[in-house]
Amino acid sequence: MMTLLKNDFVQVSECIYTSERLVVIKVGDVLLINVYLPCVGTENRLLICNDILSEICSWRQQYPLCGCIIGGDFNTDLDVSCNASNMINRFLIDNHFSRCTSTDSLPYTFVNESRNYFSNIDYMVYNNAVVNDFTVIEPHINFSDHLPISVLCKVNFCLSYRETDNRRPDDSVEYLRWDHADLLLYQSYTRDYTYSLC
């Protein structure tokens, strides 16, 4: 799992949690949650889905003033009834999430052209957030079976600093930069000090 964030948003963002199937990032007053739910045939699929949905609820409870956008590979068509889609739909209803949809967008997000198979298993859902646009993109060059999804949303940056932090958002913070470091000296020191451990 990976979430890319534009450099312009680094100062108002915080990576809250990462795991094999879940990434939670706070950007301004919105939690961006990237999920990868298990596919059909995965052992303990429903248990894994339930654990991930519970984790999402836990993070939302820790940031009650934030809007929330969840996106990623749900690995099930939410419009087709099965145990996984029923569980996810119940979670979405119970937590007041809306699905991003568009009449101008493609009706599928997963493509396997060799099998002539098209399905909708990738979604963006939101709660307490302003979503202005949603589209499924069909690029000319795509090295994945999944099509990219684009969402345009409104984010308030006034609440981006942590409540436990005494700094105001406009205070400057200095960070060490590895691209300006003497890497050969670092390598030498690391070799010298860790040699005895080997």
C-alpha cells in the first residue's frame, strides 16, 4: 500500500497509521484512508474485512472533528450481494458514508481485457467532507488492471496542527535533510560503530 502526497501539502499533513492493508493520513481537517481489502478466496476474508473496518472506526473516533474519505480496492462489487459487500455496505450505512459516483465516468474500475472482464471493485466513499468531482480515468498507458480514480475535494487547513502540539501552523520547524548530508561520513561512522555487533 502506498499513498502519494503532493509536496505542497506536506506541512499540513500527518501520516497517522500504516499497515499492510490500511494507510491513514490526515490532510488539514480530512482523514484520507487508503484500503486494500482481501479478494475472493483469501483465507479468513470476512474476519480481515471486519478487522480493517473496525480499525477505520477507531481512527475516526480519535479524530472526530475531521471529515473522512476512504478509497481503494474493496475487492467486491458493492452493488452485488455477497457476504463481503453486505458487510461493507452495512459499515457505510452505519457510519453515514456516501459513495462517490458520476454519470460521466466509466461504469467499471477493474479491466482484464484478455478475459473480456470488467467490474467495479475500487471505490471512494466520504463522510463529513466536501467532494466536488469524481471520475474514473482511462489512461492510454496503464500497467495495472485497476483504473485510477480521481476525487476533487475541499480541505480546510486551519485545523491541520495536532491539538497536543503547542505550535501554531505558521511556526517554522527545521528538519535534517539527508540530501544535504555527508553520506560517505555517515556510512563510515555506521560501519565503524556497528562492526562490533556483527
